[in-house]
Amino acid sequence: MPRRNTNNKEIKISLGDSTRTVPYAAEVEKSLLGTMLTDPQCINKVLEMIKDENIFYSPANQKIFSAIKDFTVTNKPEELSLAIIAEKLRERNQLEDIGDYSYLLELTKFTESSEKIESMCKILIEKYMARRIIQHALKIATKGFDGTIDVFDLLNEAEAGFFEISEHKYKKTFLSLAELTQRTIYNIEKVRNKEYLGIPTGYDTFDALLGGFQASDLIIIAARPGVGKTAFGLSLTYNIAKYHNKSVGFFSLEMKSDQIVTRLLSQESRINVFDLRIGKISQEYENKLALGIRKLSNLKVFIDDTPAISLHELRAKARRMITEKNVEIIFVDYLQLMQGPSNVESREREISYISRGLKALAKELDIPVVALAQLNRQVEMRQSKKPMLSDLRESGAIEQDADIVCFLHRLEKNEKDENSNEQEPFRPREIEVIIAKQRNGPTGSFTLLFLPTYARFENKTEFNHFEQID
């Protein structure tokens, strides 16, 4: 376990027969503070990258950085001086703690060029993260020896802690207008050349309205039970992997992975999904099935069927998919089956936490996250069964967090036909896809053909209406 040496303020870690000091960079800390004290123009640049004084290892340096940071809240950085910081520390009864005015003078001898500010900040952040990793790992290791703790709770705690540490990584806080203009022009040229900026869905009208699924977007696809939201999610997965050679991650909280594969195999081989499920394969279809298996095996689709997965666990697995398999888009089936924090007081707050987390995940990983969702029962009680944004089950936060909200709606003529002819469960149905919200584009609706025989959605050349955003 760690122990502190009160003389030199170093933390020693005992590892087996050896004792080692935790990572820190004393000279870099002094150089950064010395540069801030002698060249106040660089203070804002430092504060953009370092917001927590604990990133400094030395308690004295922590106090000095805190005093500088607090001074700039109400004053211009260029007004800072050695005497002012000394006075601020004296007011806090901390001047003696840092080694009096002589230590501040000593820091000015470590001044570096302002061009080195960013690299010095990165070094200190990395050392701080290393210390936090060691501290968290020791905490988890200690709990691991306690046989009364649930190992899965411990895994969640470990993942949550490591994710929190990763949030301290240095980030570029802004881009110049010149940089952003060049990027925008590049995107406009791609559109002019009829290239989608996002990942194509395989459905012409859908792509025309969305421009494909965009990186960092949270896309919600919601429907009543039995309308086909899982089939639609798998059809999108199949199209993206099959026709656009993209790597796709699919998190299935409702169905087992072998059921997912059966549906995908039906789409690929065009063999009745029910026949595949019960093993009713005639001899004439055996070659078709073998060919379908070979083709399906070449698709870059990675399936995780962990039930009631937590946001922390999904984040960790998604990162691993991206690192190891180059996954470019993630599907979650479905949002309300995810597990939120155990200490929230209501289901609505739990769903809000999950939807915010999925949006943060999309932005952090810079990929589209497509989450399927269940609609609440209010839609069943209305005369018109057409879904509205208020029908999103259990939380208005889903509507707020999502960049795109789509509904699947079984057209009323199909419902009437089904009620009068229940002997044709595999008859094709028309399903309306309603884009009810799009943060950066138009809303609209169009019709796809759902083929229950293969649990698949196909293009249908029908366009219902188109509304331009304000």
C-alpha cells in the first residue's frame, strides 16, 4: 500500500520486494509555474489545459497554481506579479507552507519559452493520470481481496474510475475560423460530388434526408412493440456492413446473439427466418444456406448480447471494438433495457442519465450511435396511432439529447388488412419511417417495405412529404 514520506513529500509504493516512487515531474512543474509568473501572457493557455491544481504533484506548487488561477478570475493575467501572488498566499496563510518568498524567486529561475507551454502541460497531465491510475488500481485490488464484494460491481467500479481518469486528458478547446472554413469547404465539395458525409444506410430516401449517419450523432429509432425496430436495426447493420464495407458494433440487450445471427443469415440467404429458427431446411436450400454462411462470415459485424448492460460497460466495450476492430458505428437494441445508476430516485432520471451518456459516447468516440427505443402506451390510446416526440417512453430527455429521432409506423391500411387476414403473418407490410427531429437537417417521412419472411426492410420508391427546417 502507498505511504507518504513527510520529508520530501514523495509517495512510495511497495511492489513485492521493491519500493518505487509514483510518477511526477518536479522540474517541469517548476518550469511551468516560473514561466507563468514571469510571462503572464501564457497563463490563459495553461488554464485551457490545466484546470485542477491536483495535477501538480508538489503541495507547494498546487497552492501557487491555485492562487494564480483564482487571481485571473477577477483580474487580467498581465496584472499578475510575484509580489501579488506572495500576498495572495499570505492572505491564505500559505506563504510559509510553500517555503516563503524565496521559493517564488527560485521558480523564476526555471523560466522556459512560451512555445513549450503546451508540451509541459501535457507532461504534467500524463504524470497526474498515471498517479490516478495507480491509486485507482490499488483501491480496486484491495477490494478484490474482499470476498463479500460482487465481482461485477467491482468491474463496473473499475471501468467507471478509469473512464473518469481519462476525462483529464488534454483536449484542444477551440479551432480558428480559418481551420473550420477549410473543413467546411471540404465537406461541401464532398456533397457536390454526391458523396455522403456520413455512413450510408442503404435506403435511398433515408440517405437523401440525412446524408448518412454522421459522426458524433445520437440517432434514436423508436417504435411500438412488434412494428419491427430490431429488424430495422439489423437491416441497417446488414446494409452498412454488406454494401459499404464498414465495421459495425451491435449491442443486443433483448435477443441472444444466435437469434441475431439467424436473422442476418435469413437476410443474406433469403431463406425464411422461421424455417431457419426451427431447422426446417429443404435439400434444395442447403447450398443456398452454405453460400449465405460464407458471405455472412465475411461481414465485419461484432455482436455483444450482454443483458442490462451499464453505460460504463458499454463504453468500455465500444472503445475496445473501435481499437481492435475499427468499428465505425454502434447500434444499441434497445435503450430502455440498459442499466442506469442504482441510486437514482426515478426511472425517468435513470433513462435521462442513459440518453445523455449515449450522446456523450457518440461525441467522445466520434462515431454515430444508433439507439433503438420503445414508445410509451399513450400512442395506443389515441385515435391516430402515428407516433409523436412526446411518445418517447419514460423520458423527454431522449428527445433533447438525440440529434435525430425517427419513428417506425405501421400504416393503418396494413393494420386493417392484418386484422381481416391473420392467416398471412409473412405478408409484406408497408412501414412509414418518420424523421420527427433532425438537428441539422429537414424532417420528413417515406415508406419502406418490411418483409417478415426475412425480417428485412427493403427500399420502396414512395415519398410522402418533405418539410424544410427553419
